[in-house]
Amino acid sequence: MENIALIAHDKLKKDLVDFIIERKEWIDGVNLLATGRTAEYIEPHIPNVKHLSQGRYGGYKELTNLIKEGKIDIVIFLRDFKVKYHHNDLQELLDACDEYNVPVATNPASAEMLILGHFQIQSIKRNLKKSQIL
């Protein structure tokens, strides 16, 4: 796993920080990218997050382009399910995830499963390579 994109609605930014801190050892060495205000909220707790523009001011488009370039492995978007309207750029980002087969988690439970699943897949691939060498 190389790059995880992080997005959170305002009400869930603290939950995102808590999630990342609790799983810090899992994602050691992974690049974290976050849109503007999410990055600003995360940085005091996790200093190595790469800042993108604020979501509606270009950050969602930046992430969408990174997805299309194959540079994002997982998107974690903790969203407030009560927010029914999404900016068009955010919808395009989610559509790009579907089109380019990039897994998206919208809550901590699904985020945990994506990360664990990614590690499991990597382990299986390593074991296959080892068995092919022997």
C-alpha cells in the first residue's frame, strides 16, 4: 500500500484522527493525502500528511486525477450520512473510485476492513512469489 486518501466531513474529522492514530502501526510507511481542512485537522496529530487543496476548491479534483493516474490505493471518506448533498467534484471522485476500482470506505468499520484486506492480499502475493521461486 502506497497512498491512502483521507476525507472527512467536519463532524467526523476527530473520528478520522482517532482511527488513524489507533492504527498507526498498520499504516507506517504509507503516504497519507488529505484535502484542505481535513489535512489541517489531522496534521497536529499525524504530521506527515500531504496537503491538497480544500475539497470544493480543487482538492476533490486533485484526488480524482490521482485516482485516474493509479496513485491512490484506498480512499477513506468518513461522511456524515445526514449530509444529503454532495459537491459535484466529490461525486466525480467517488465515481472515479468505481471506474478505476479503488476501494472506498465511508465509515471506520469499512476502513478497517479495507486496510486489513489490503495487507492480506499483499501477504498472499508475497507467499505466491516465494513459492514460485522455490
